[in-house]
Amino acid sequence: MVVVLLSGSINHINAQATKANVPTLKLNNGMEMPQLGIGTFAISYADAKMACLEAFRNGFRHVDCATAYRVEGAVGEAMKESGIPREEFFITSKLWVSDYADGKTLQSIDTILKRFQTDYIDLLYIHQPIGDYINAWKEMEKAVASGKVRALGISNFDASDERFHAIVDSMQIKPVALQIECHPYAQRNDIREKVKPYGIIIECWYPLGHGDEGLLSDPVIKTIADAHGKSIVQIILRWHIQEGFSVIPGSKNPAHIRENINIFDFALSDEEMTTMRSLNKDKRFFNMTLEQLDRMASRRF
Ligand SMILES: NC(=O)c1ccc[n+]([C@@H]2O[C@H](COP(=O)([O-])OP(=O)(O)OC[C@H]3O[C@@H](n4cnc5c(N)ncnc54)[C@H](OP(=O)(O)O)[C@@H]3O)[C@@H](O)[C@H]2O)c1
């Protein structure tokens, strides 16, 4: 094993130790995205930086972020301190509603770039299908043209069929990904079918049910976990990977972060995948109607 150390950079990461065999997904614009990433929702700035550094040390290169999480700066600091070349990372953010259109979008993208300490964002999502999302998307397309953003995605556009089609069928640049809540208790079969003709991948938020105790102690998953000598969480993440999703579990616990990437040395059998699929009960852990989302349009970050 080759250990690369740069003087003065104690966090510099051993390049050999970080491959971790994370597969990539080919996006509909030709880019490759590491299938597993780390999420950064609902954690403090300090925890987000620590979690990213621990994740990078163990092979994660994909980070899911958003302006609304207020930790883009922490991700940027962790990328810089890691000493890992920028091109190894796949960094996403999500444009918040108060930054949609009206002359604000391009300026907000520049602010995100500053916080990430980088000159491009790999994938920029539009966070919610509310407000002036159409003109925001057109501005995001300009950021792609200028090289500041490499791919565009839609987040939570499962909330409205009309708004989904307004982007997917009518805009010049098609989304590469749709980010939605998805886990074994809500497997989202309808929306998965809907994105197929467009070659849009599904990226799962709340992939562990946001830590739901019932899901993380499910007896059926426990039986599969015991058969593989793995944890329930590892089986859930492995199921996501074998379903072809991109998956972005969040954690501020270093042991959990290491556990969450240790899923590429085994596989679930067809029978086990069938058993996992049988757990679907369309149970969402985050429920918000389009009307409630529309009311969020005035929130500022
Ligand atoms: N687009 C959107 O609107 C949207 C909405 C929500 C989330 N997201 C994105 O999706 C990401 C994932 O969602 P999430 O973080 O809310 O929920 P999640 O990944 O489903 O679950 C996170 C919870 O699981 C626990 N956990 C993680 N690994 C574990 C392990 N190995 N063993 C036991 N517990 C474990 C974490 O606790 P510990 O910290 O103790 O490990 C945390 O409480 C977010 O971070 C964010 O990037 C996007």
C-alpha cells in the first residue's frame, strides 16, 4: 500500500486506501457518478466537515449537499484539507427557492462555488418544484454553458406530475437525476417507471428512513444481515446499490460512515432481493403536499 503524505497536511488521505470499489452510474449526459455518496442534511457545520473527512478517508468521493443545509462551506473545507484532487470528487448542491430566477440564480451559483472552494459543481439540483422553477432552470442551463455546473438534477419533482413534465419535456437540458425519498418501506415503483424513458437515475434521500428505529431493526432484514455477517444498514444500502439507485446515507458517526461504505465485498442473491422488495408498504417518513411545499416558497437561506 502506498501512503502519500504532504508536509503540513495531516488530513492528507492515502490515495490507495480510498478506492473502496464504489461503482459508478453512467448518467444520460455521459458523465459517471459514484453510486454511493454521503449526505449532509440536518447536521452541524463542524459535524459535516468531520463526516466528510472521515468519508473521504474511507473512499467516499460523492457528497450530497444543498444551500438549505448551510454546510457547503464545511464540504469545501473538507475537500481542500483532504488533499484529494478536485477531479476525484463528485459534489452536488441544490439551489434553494429564494435563489430561483429574478437575476439571483447565477449569483447564487457563484456563492456556492466560493463555499465549495471550487470552480465547478458536478451536479446541481433544483431543490423543490415550487416558485419560479422554470426560469431558475433556464438560468441553471446558462451555468452549464459557462462550465460552472456539469449536470442538472431535479429534487422532489415527484410531488407534481405537471411540474415534472414541465422540466423533463420542455427544457433544453434534461435532468440526469431525480432525488426523492426512497427506502425499503417506500420503494417508489411508479416514479421509477416514469423516469426510465428519460434515462434519469433515481437518487434516494432518507435511504435509511432517516434512522427510523423500525426500519433499522426490521426482523426480515436482520435475517439476511445475519446470513452475510453484515448489519441491517449494510443490507439496506446493498439493496439500494443492486436496485441501481444512487444512495446518499447521512451520518455524523465515524464508525457508521465506515460501515456504510463496507458493502462492496458481498452481494444479495435474487431471492434476497425479492424478499427485500416484498417489504415495500409505500410508507413515507416525510410527507408534504404540493400546497405545503408551495407555502415554503418564501423561506430564505
Ligand atoms: N432532496 C431533499 O429534499 C432531501 C431531503 C432529505 C435528505 N436529503 C439528502 O439525503 C441524505 C440522506 O438522508 P438523511 O441523512 O436525512 O437520512 P438517512 O440517511 O436515511 O438516515 C440518517 C440517519 O441514519 C443513521 N445512520 C447512518 N448510518 C448508520 C449506521 N451505519 N448504523 C445506524 N444508524 C445509521 C444516522 O445516525 P448517525 O449520525 O448516528 O450515524 C442518521 O440518524 C441527506 O443527508 C441529504 O443529503 C435530501
